[in-house]
Amino acid sequence: MNEFYIDPVLYTGRPADCTDRLAKEVRTYDLLDKLAIPYSRMDHTATATMEDCHDIDTRLDIAICKNLFLCNAQKTDFYLLMMPGEKKFKTAVLSKQIGSARLSFAGPEFMEEFLDITPGSVSVLGLMNDKNHRVRLLIDADVIDHHEYIGCHPCINTSSLRIRTTDLLEKFLPYVEHPYTVVYL
């Protein structure tokens, strides 16, 4: 088993050389730059555990944020839920608020089809790839009210970004035409 490694350097903005980066990651940096959204970046080996994520978030000076990709039982409605990492996910509480019974985790084939991401890389930034608006964004109120910054992957889990929450809400989401629903978990 490979050991988890974090580059100790905290970078500002995109990598100087994107030659070995995936196209979807480079597109993410391109969009953030186009929207004039500043961000800090840490590079690391692929995250595998919540402990790995905790180490990254500590170095980025942000609180852990869970990103869950969910769907209804019929697999016709899809949701991306952002919530504080320390909160427990209670399906019944969320289902009642959004009017969708029997929520479960959506399969990786839907992540790839709608968001161009794979398991372990779930990120709000994947909404830039959801051109048909199949995914509804749900954000726990505590993320908006108590987190000045959010941490997210640039559509791949070998880098992590720190972005101001207001930039996400006021610049990124309007540009990608994805409104959000505030939920209380």
C-alpha cells in the first residue's frame, strides 16, 4: 500500500506546468481564473481516507466539508450535498426537506456522466461539467453561515483547493447556472 503524501508547499493559483495534469483539472483552473476567483492549492497523492482529508484541511486552514453524491430510488433525481464534515448524514431529515424519499448514494457511472468525476473526487466544482443540469446542489446552512472558505478538489483528488465561500456562491454557481438549496441537517 502506498503511503499518503502531501506536498508541503501551499501554492497560490494553478500549477506553473500543467503538462501532466488531467484535462478536467486544467479546465477547472481555467474557469476559476476566468471568473477571477482566487484560490490556494495543495498537491498530494490521491486521498483515500477521511484522515487524509483532515490532514489537507488542517494545512489549508479550513474545516472538513463532506460532498455526497445522492439519488432517489428511481435514479431519476440526483443531488450533490455539501455539509460540515463533523455532522452525521441523516437521510430521513434531508429527504423530508427536499421532498424525495429513499435517498441513496448514486453510482460512479452517474458521477462520471454528469460531473466528469470519479469516486473520491466528488466536488462542487464538478458542476461546471453538468451542462444538462441533472444535479441539484444542496448546501447545509452551517457551510454558508460558519465557513468563510470551503475545500474542494479540482475534479480530481490529487489536489485540494481553498476557495472563499462567497466566491463559490456569488461567482462560480451563477456562471455554471446551478442554483442551490439551503438545507438544515
